[in-house]
Amino acid sequence: MDKQGQEKFLSFILERVQDGKEDEARAILKENFRKQDEGTFSQQEIQEFVPKMIGLIKPERLEEVQAVVRKFSGDFGNR
């Protein structure tokens, strides 16, 4: 994912995070983006990322976020 895609993904997620959890979500996402940029981001990181983020997302937005993450992880796996 390029920098522009990362920023869009970050904004998308942060708009759907529970109040007060934005900083935690931002830190998790920035760490994942750093690993992507370094080429060290793996399918295992995706599998660790999902449960962490589920706990931060507003329950009513969870299905929407999961759909986007599934698409992202699928695209990542096709590289």
C-alpha cells in the first residue's frame, strides 16, 4: 500500500474507532505501515492486527471494517 493508501486506510479506521481509542489504533496502524515500508509486513502481522483492532472498533462499524480489512489482506496475499 502506498503512502496515500495508508493515509486513507488510517482515516477510514480512525473514523470507526471507539471514542478515546484513537491514539492506540493510530499507533498500531503506524507500526504496520512501517513494517510494510520496510518489506517486513507478513500475513502473520495481519492475523495479529485483526484481533487488536476488533477491540478498538465501534461495534456497529465492525462488519464494515472487517470487510475492508479482508479485502486489504487478500490484496496483500496476492503480492
